[in-house]
Amino acid sequence: MTQSPNHKILMADVNLTVDGKKVTAPAGTLLIEACKTVGIEVPSFCYYPNLSLQGACRMCLVKIEKMPKLQTACTTVISEGMIVTTDSDDVKQARKSMLEMLLGNHPLDCPVCDAGGECELQDMTFSYGAAESKFMEAKNHKDEQQWSPVVFFDRPRCILCYRCVRVCGEGMDVWALGVQNRGVSSLIAPNKKDHLECEECGMCIDICPVGALTSGAYRYKTRPWEMTHVGTVCTHCGDGCKTTLGVRRSDTGMEIVRGDNRDKSGTNGDFLCIKGRYAFDFANHEERLTQPLIRKNGKLTPSTWEEAFELVGKKFAEVRDKEGGSAIGVIGSTRTTNEEAYLLSKFARVVLKTNNVDHHRTADFPALSAALRGKPDATASMADVFNAPAILLIGNDPTEQHPLLAWQIRNNVRLHRAKLYVVNSQTIKLRRQATSFTQIPLGTEGKVASFLSGDEAAADALVSASSDNGSIDKDGWIALRDKLRGEQNLVIIFGSEIRANDISSLVRFGAGISGAKFICLADYSNSRGAADMGLYPDLLPGYHPLAGTSDFHQEWSVAQAAGLDLANMVEAGKKGALKALYVVGSNPVGRLDIDPFAFSNSFVVVQDMFLTETAIMADVVLPAANAYEKAGTMTNTCGDVQLVKKAGEISGTKSDFEMIVRIADAMGFDVRKLVPFGGGTRADMGQSRGAQSGEADRHAVWLEMQGLEPKLSPLDPMAILDEIQRLVPGYQISRPNLLAGNSEHTSLTKSGAGAAHNPESIAPANDTLFTSGTLGRYSRTLQSVLESHEVKPAEVAAD
Amino acid sequence: MADLVSHPDEVKVVSRRFGLGATNLDRYLELDGYKAVQKALAMEPDAITNEVKASGLRGRGGAGFSTGMKWSFVPKQSAKPKYVLCNGDESEPGTCKDRLIFEHDPHAVIEGVMIGALAVGARSGYIYIRGEYRYLSVIMQKAIRDAYARGFIGKNIFGSGRDLDIYWHGGAGAYEVGEESALMESLEGKRGIPRIRPPFPAVVGLWGGPTVINNAETLANVPHIILGGGEWYAKLGTPKNGGTRLFCLSGNIAKPGVYELPMGYNLKKMIYEVGGGIPNGRKLKAVVPGGSSCPCLTADEIDVAMDFDSVQKAGSMLGSGGVVVIDDQQCIVKFALRTMKFYQHESCGWCIPCREGTDWLKKTLIRFHAGGGVKKDIDNMQYLSENMLGRTFCPLGDAAAMPTIAFVKKFRKEFEDHLDGRPCPYEKEGAAEQLPAMAH
Amino acid sequence: MKFSDEFEARFAEMVPHYPTKRSALVPTLLYAQDEVGFLSDEVIAELASRLELTELEVRNVISYYSMLTTEPRGKFNVQVCTNISCMVRGAEEILHHCARRLGIGNKQTTPDGLFTLEEVECIGACSWAPAAQVNYDFHENLTAEKIDGILDEYKKRGTQ
Ligand SMILES: Cc1cc2nc3c(=O)[nH]c(=O)nc-3n(C[C@H](O)[C@H](O)[C@H](O)COP(=O)(O)O)c2cc1C
Ligand code: SF4
Ligand code: FES
């Protein structure tokens, strides 16, 4: 039935002729792909790159000389001297008749179909013509079905291209869709008879060429042509999927109505998990804050922005001037942009004069940066994970926590036959792709690192600690290590189980393998950025220790003594020593085991979207925009930097960037010293319509107020990006490439020496596919899916 | 169970043991059973294949491909095990011959599979029998058990040092599964969806190993060829069409039955002499010469030699040997409709032209036959069929298109007689009652 | 889920005939259906786990084959072939006769649960047309009278 697509193993070139044009392509190339290289589009429904071949839709029939019948270009491998015609009358007639036959049973409900305007069948009919209807019979009907909170199926529209079945099975390794019945009664069926039990990724919906599978989150909301499409980065996990958001004007600003990546503009190709695809709806949650709140008489009371900034500015200045900066704590975010994290780090040290800076740490990036210092090209990008010949994965469960990484690994194994070595305390789903799966007791991941780096005794400890199946004896460990040592260009991926010295052990082990690269897995969308931008009490951006020298020491003139980390800020708060706390986009009370009364004696300012457990105890709450509502950059867990673009807007909110600048301004600080605007290369300006308009408008207001020329403002994150690129090691990336929407990999080669942290300070988020820290709680889609899944996505057997 | 018939013109090769109790292994041995395989064991594999090539044996499953040639495509060396697969899915309307072989001579099929396996270097063979043929599966399973018990199959067969296993496998109702690649899917426990070719089964077949697939009748002939010699067998038939063939005479014919006649036997003679002509004083209207997939021949087109090449020259196909005779009381539109209902019901649904084309044609024919036809329908039916032809994923689409084209072209007048709300001229008084619709 | 010893023996014998477990699926489904009457959720779950398949995969296969059913049928499934060779020899009349006799239409079951009527495709009895199968038994060269006798016989067997 199916056949694997040919692999792109470098092979000799083959010459052929298509419609009189000379075509040269590597041996093994499919004819349909070879045609593309010279701009000849052969129509297809069932053919989909990187999925198994079907030959089912017959749209791609072409004439090949010496063949008696028309041949499918999607299954034909090119051969030397082949002479192909794709535009003859019989080929055109074949296409036309396929469409006629399809349309015989296809409902012509385009005006009410979600896919109308984006339908491959519509486009194809437009291009190849089947305008005259010869069909007089009643069409086969079947009622629409809802298969999950997010998946609806309309059988009559289905053209049976089997893309959904394949992307679910081959791409996702979920196998939740099948084909039932036969002949004209054939239909796509979900794994639980009348509903789906799956990872709810929505890939099936996205890949459907027509409107047969539609999204519960998007259906009937709008027409595709009424949306503006903004390519940005998903706000949920640390993988940094590119997502294209469909936005539409609404009463309260710009509303996001859809997420997908059909333009395949990022490393994720068309992949998105449930969160990337649907969980933007937290933005429109009715509990969203749209007005600043000030505690008056014990109650949080709405106020104006002016009042709020004035109060915060005054209070912060007061504490700083009276008690010293060390009486102020700053907690940054793992979801704000690099520019915001950097600005916050700078604001804390330069304006608030404090090194009490921290964030919710979910991985030990400082240890990795220290271990990799001076080693060029030692980190792997997300793209590398799809191409590496071998991968070692220790700890973590990427299927749940890093869906894109899991996709990259899975499809690398499937399409390139990469070797995957998994060491885990759980029987994680990726073991199904693994060449070798080794189960270890929870908490012994570090021992594995030690053993790999040459500590023989660690193997004994591992062997004695484990008793159950999946574990191996000492010889087994030695054999595994030997195999790994024999690999080249091994990508070593590890979860937060591996920290501090264990990371140096792994790096030492990697040093013996030619081309080895590392990925350290952290949990939130910009955890890596928060770390890189120095949201640490003892580290400046680029992991420069405070106790040392760096460009920052000079430019920022900071105190050398390390500040308090989060735990110590809590202690200081309890003792009454922390007079003010500035929390930007973080919910430490809700997410970390922190006594909510620890900061009762501090002046607490929280910037957030919702009244979180932390915000509720604040003195001032400032309504924040989220990452879909602002511009900047983010760095994924691998170190890939991507551009974040403004898509949605909720009026009444401000970006964290703007709020930081406004507070500095209210404190009487010269914002020019905070944001070096005026000399950059890009300005968000001039737009008064469309998705970016809100930001541009605010720029305009600011500029007018300040009497500045409309070029760059201190609210333009790009001005800070200039500084980041100038000062943060590894961020000397190509700006044009970034602006073009591509990811740019950063290197830790020249970063600072990091610092040895207390490994205890790392608290994994423990998110699953269907949760996303505090954000997830405000996503109706995630909540409804969670409710519909009483059990975890079942593991199903692969074919 | 099924009645046997005979006619003096018959040349009994594959039906030699019919009615002689050869399901009993001892009786089979008395009737030269398992001699051929012992002879083959002493031959070089290539010599076996060459003998079959020399016999001019062509596939009895429908396509008529040279069996010896097919065997020679199997690579000598293979990393994966090789297999022989006997196709006993017999589901082509008009065809009921493999049934008799399984019923009367199951060991001949086993022996044929064994010889095929020796020729191509396979160590296991499967005999796939359609699910409806349960009583034949019982017979076949017993035959296999008996042969194992005597050591004819299994380890070290006939002391040759060679191991050879033969297994039974059963279907569960699906015509498409008779198509060779869908057959393999079905045997592998899947839906009967055909595979993309190339690669062909001889190179990549069952579980990825090289596989020879032959019809049951084809394989049952092989022991006779090995014993009697290829040359002898070839001479029974016409050039390039060796041997004899089981012809299943059915429909409006006086003496229906399965007759073994030499290849090239004249169709007219077959109908009027062997089959006793058209009963009840009626006249011949048309003949479907090789199972429902084959374009019909009109009464004046039947002076044709029944071998693959001659029938093809006459514009049809010899197919699976099912000769369906249609008399002048039958309505061609209804016949076309019943044929299309079958293909619509049996289409696997994989590709657009077959799935949608058969459904569309069926619906049109239902309306047309019921008197709701318009003139444009006739052209549309021809247009649709012609646009299915040669463009489907497997030959089932062709099998649906070809007879339809012939019906419309050769009996256009009869189609026109149905137009403008006129009742079917052939429908008997009081038979207007609608058939319960075929549910799928 | 319990099957008969005969089923178990056959299953145990059959599975090792193939390099993959799932290869035994199609015939096994039919034998299981013969025992249970239809392919219940329970049977599907059991065979899926035995053959290391998902229930979805088993359902995909079941729904492809026309002899397999997930709905209960009568004790005797009267399958009348109406394909071409039978049709030209009066198969429709046979089908209608059955329908009238049993008082049911195509794919329906008599209230006493004894008979299901089904119009089927060619069953390989073309030269002995018209023909029908009751369960696995062939009945050929049928006439209305012959059908009456046959149905009486089954009725007797079914009510004994
Ligand atoms: C739709 C379809 C149904 C078929 N059904 C059968 C069948 O029931 N029995 C059979 O032997 N061949 C059948 N064939 C032919 C087989 O594909 C194959 O050609 C044959 O088994 C090869 O054996 P042979 O060379 O001995 O004829 C069918 C082909 C098609 C396209
Ligand atoms: S549901 Fe959509 S993607 Fe899936 S087979 Fe049908 S048309 Fe194709
Ligand atoms: S794209 Fe080739 S058959 Fe569908």
C-alpha cells in the first residue's frame, strides 16, 4: 500500500527532459519533485513531501515516453533520458476528469466551508477546470462529527488523500486515524469509534487540503481572506515553533483567531503541537487585566497608567535612595522577549541598583555555558536535531515537554534512519524510535553522565540501583558507551535532571566524539533568553560573573557583589529586609512553593496578564501584553534566536518593555541611557493599520510627547537588540536573516565563565502536552482538552 | 458439491482427477500424485522454470502472463525469504473453476506450489482461499495436514534435505483482494489496498521478500507439465497459448458447467456444441467471454478462437475463463447496471477514478434503467468510463470501465430505448418491484 | 474473553505460520465471528491485544471485508447471489421470494433471530446458477420451490 519516500542520500545526478526543458536532479528523486526544480508544478492531493507515497488521487498523471499509460509523477523515480510531458491534452484531460469525479460527490458548500478560499480542491478546479457539472445524482451524505474539543470531521468534504492518516501515524507516531469501509463508503475514522484519543496536535486539520477536518477553535469564525497573517513564535514551550497567527480586528483590539504554520517558514515546518495551534486563546480570556490596579485600603482598585507609573516610580526611587538597591528584588520572566529580559536585567542593575535578580530556572544553562566556553560550534540547533546522524537523549520526555524536539527526532529517525539512544527513568514514547533504550532509576541521570565521562564506578552504582526491566548490566553500559563513542556528530540532549558538574561530565564525554553537540532542555518559551540575558543574581548577560570583568561592568558600572537569588529574596522578604519587589511576567507564588505571605512587608509590583497568585498580593498590578502582542526576539532552548512579531492586541495593556521604560522614566532616569534609541537599523513606525498598528501608535504618541523625530523611540525593542548584539556574546547574529523570519543560532563559545549554582534552585515546570504553566490555565482550549482526556494520551502500537 | 459435466471435446489435464476421489491422499498417489514434485526435486531450478516456459502456460487468473517468465523474474539471491502465493480468491463474476480444483484435486495445488517454490528457491508457500469457500478450506487444510503427516511437506521433503512449508490462508469477502498486491496486503492482515508498483511482487512481495503469485488453476497445471513435459503441454493449445483451460459456461445456456477445452477452442462451438446452445428457443444477444471485466462480444462477434491473443484481437479478453451467455430476453442496460453495482461495491476506494467513477456510473445506470435517463447520460457514461480507463491505481478501475464502454458502444440502441421515461422493454410484467438496494 | 478450545488450537497453530503476528488477522476474525456471531467490541479488543494491533487497526480491517460484521446477524445468513450469471437465470426472483417468505428486506433479520437476508456478489457458483449460500453451505440451481424446502429445513434445524 505504501512505500517510504526516497531518502536524500547524495547520489549521482540524472538528466531528463520535462516539457522540453532539461532537468537534472539526484538519482532517486521523485519526478514530481524534479519538475518543481524547473518551475513545473504537477498537481497533487495525496502526495505530501516526507510522507509515504500513495498514488491515490491520480492528479499527478503525466506522460512518459515509452510508457503505454499515463504515469503518476508522485511515485515515479526519475531515470536517465526520461522524456516527460506534463501539459499535453491527454494529461490535461486526465486532471480535469479526476476533478469532475471528485466533485461528483463533493458538496459544493464552499460559501460556508472553513476551507473556502484556502482549499486545494477549489484552487485545482480553478486551475484545471471542471466547471461544467455532468453529475445529476444525489450526493452521498453523512452528518458532521465532533471527534474532540478541537477536531471536527465532515465526511462528504473528504477527498480521501490520506494525508491526515499519515501525518498522525508517520509524522506524530500517534496512529489515531484510520480508514474504514471501502469503495465510495470509505471514510477516515478516529481511534475510539466516535472520538479521538490522541495528542490533539491538529496536524490532521492543518494538512487537510479541503474542509473535511476543521478546528474547533477556528471553525465558522472568519473567512481566511479577512485575516491578517503574522508569522511569530509560539509562547508556550522552549522549542520556539514558528507559528502564523491569523488575526482580525475586534472591539478590544486585534484578535487572534487561528494558529498554524502552513507556510512552513520555521524549522518546525508545518508542525505545531496543540499549544502552538490553539492555545493562543488565553489572550482573550475574560479575566485578562486591562487596567492598572493599585491597592487602596487593602483592595486592588483600578487606576490610570499615569497614577500607577508615578506611584511605582516614586516608591522604587524611595526604597533605592533610602534603603539601597539591595532592598529591592526583581523577578524576571521566562516568557518575555530577549529585549525585555535584557532591559529588566539592565534596569535592575543600572536604575534600581540591585543585583537581586532572578527568574524561574528550569535548566542549568550557566553550567553549560561554563563547560562549553571556548568550544566553537558545540551547541546544536533545532534544525540539527532533524539532520544529525545520531542522538543521545538523557532524561526529559520530549513528547510531552518538547513536542517539536520530539517531532524532529522522530522524523530524523524515520526519514534519515538516524540512530537514537535513549536513557530515561520512564518508558517514554520516543523509545519506539530508539535504537537503544535504557531504563534507569529516577535520579540517577547524573550517574550516567559520570559513567560516560569515564567514571567506571558510576556504572556499578547504576547497576545496583536498578532492578527492573529495561535496565542493563555493567557490560551493557560499557557496550553502550563504546557505541556512542563510535558515533560522529552525535547530538547530546539532556533534561533538567542533568545539572552542574554532571553537565561538565557530559561535555567531557562529548569532547571525545567528533562533531558532538549539546542541547540543554528548559521549559518555557524564553527560558534560554532569560538565562542568556542575565536574569541571575550573580551573572550578567552572557553568563558573565558579577565578580569579574566584562563589557557590562564598564558600560553599566555595576556592583560586583552577587545579589540574592529567589530563595534568598523570600527569606529576606520574611525578615522584612526586602522593601520592594518587582515581578515581571512571572508567578512565583503559583508556580514555586513560595509562602504567599513572604512579601507582605514589601512594596510589590507585578506586571502580568492575569490576577495570578502572585499578582493578587501585589500593591500595584500592571496589565501586560503577552508575546503575541509585541515585537522582539526570543531564544529557544537550543539557542536559536527568532523574531517575535506583534499579532494581537488587547487595548488597555502595555508591553513589559514599555512599562519598564516608563517606570525608569517615572524614577527620573534618563531613558536614553537605558535604551540607546536613535541609532538603530529598524523602527516600528508608520503603520496605522493592521496588526502592528497599536505599537506604532504608541510610538507616535511617545515621540510627539518628547518632541522627537519619528525614527526610533525608547519603546522600540530593536534599539535594545542593537545593544544585545553588540554586547552579549554569541548574539552577533545576522540581523537581515533574522528580520527575514529565519532562526539564527547563537553560540556559547565566548560567553562568560558562568557560575556554579545550587542545583536545587532549578525547578522544572513539569508541563505536559496539555498544560503550560500559568498561561495554560487561562486557555479554554487546553482546559477543554484536559477535561476530555481523563487519561493521558494513550500510547498506541505502531505498525 | 458442484455438479460435474463432460463433453467429448474436452481434453482433461487439470480436471483429470475430478470425481475420482483424489482428495484422499492415497488415491491421489495412485493417480500419479506427488510424482512431479519428486521429479522436480531432481531438476535444476532453472530447468523447472524452462520446462514451464516451454509449456506456453499463461496465467489463468486473468492477465494471461507467461508463468515461466514470471518465475524467472525472481532474483536468485535474496536477503529476505522468498514465497509462492497461490491465488484462490476466485471472485470474478462468471468464474467458478478454482472451486472445482480445490474440491476435487487439492493436492495438485499443493504440488504446484511446491514445484514453483523449488523453481524460485522459496521455502514457504501460501494457498489463499476466499472466505466464502469454507468447505474448500476444510478440504485444503486436511490435504495439507495429510501431506505433512507423510513428510511430503515440511522438513527434508522426500529425503531431499530441503525444507518446504505450505500453509492455508483464508479471506473474508473482497473481490479486490484477488488483485495480486492487494492479496499480499490481505495475507499480511491488512485492508486489501493494492500496492504501488514497481517494485513488482517478484522482487518485493510478501513481507518484503520476492514472491511468485499464481492462480490456483495455473499452479494445478504445473505438476502435469513437469510430468508430461512442456512440449506436450504446449501442443495441446495454440501457439503462445499452451495447454487447456477450464471454461466456466454460465448464463442463458442449455448445459452450463465447467469444461476443460484446449486453448483456442472456438467460442461459437463452445456455446452451441459444448454448452448445448441457447435454451427455450431464444437467440444469443451477447457473450462475456472471460469474466465480468471483459468487454462483451455480440452474437456476430463470437466466431473466435478462445486463446488470449485471438480474443484480444476480437476486442475483448480471455480473462479468467468465465463465459457468460446472454440471450435476447435480457436487458443490456440492466446487465451493465448489475456489473457496475458489483464494481462499485468491490472498489477498494483507494483512488479517485475508481472510487468515484464506479459510484457515479452505478447511480446513473440505476436512474437510467428506472426510466429517468436523458440522452446526455449515454455520452456521459462513455465519457466517464473512458476517463477511468488506464488511470486507476489498479486494474479494477479498468475492469469496471471496459465492459461499460463495450455495452454503451455496442448496444447504444438499447440504451436509447430506455430514454424519455419509457419502461424497460425487457422487464417482465409485474417484476417492476424494486430490488432492495445493495447496502455497503 | 473466552473462545472455544477449537478456536484456540487453530489460533495457536496459525500464528507461527507467518513472520508477523498480524498476518493471521483476517482468517482469525472470520473464525471468531463464526463462534460469537459477530465481531463485538470484546472480540476486537481481545484480538487486537493478541496480535499486537490497535483496536482501530482491527476495525479498519473488519470494515473492509464484506463477510465481517460488527452487528449481530440471524442464526442463518441467507446470501443470495444476484450477480450476472445468476441474474440472467432469475436470481432476483429468488431474492424476492426469500424476502417475501421471510418477511424481511436486504440485510434485515427476522424477529425470531433465525434468518438474515443478504444480497451478495458472485459466490463462485456461476455454472450452477442461480445460487445462494446459507452461512457456508452452497445451494445451487435454485428455484422458488427449492428455496422453500431449504428455508423449511433451516427453520427446523434452528428451532429444534
Ligand atoms: C481486481 C482484480 C481481481 C483479481 N482477482 C483474481 C482472482 O480472484 N483470482 C486470481 O487468480 N487472479 C485474480 N486477479 C489477477 C491477479 O492479480 C494475478 O494476476 C493472478 O493471480 C496471477 O496469477 P496467474 O499469472 O497465474 O494468472 C485479479 C486481478 C484484479 C485486477
Ligand atoms: S480528512 Fe482531509 S486530509 Fe484526511 S484524507 Fe480526508 S481530505 Fe485528506
Ligand atoms: S499525487 Fe500522485 S497520485 Fe496523488
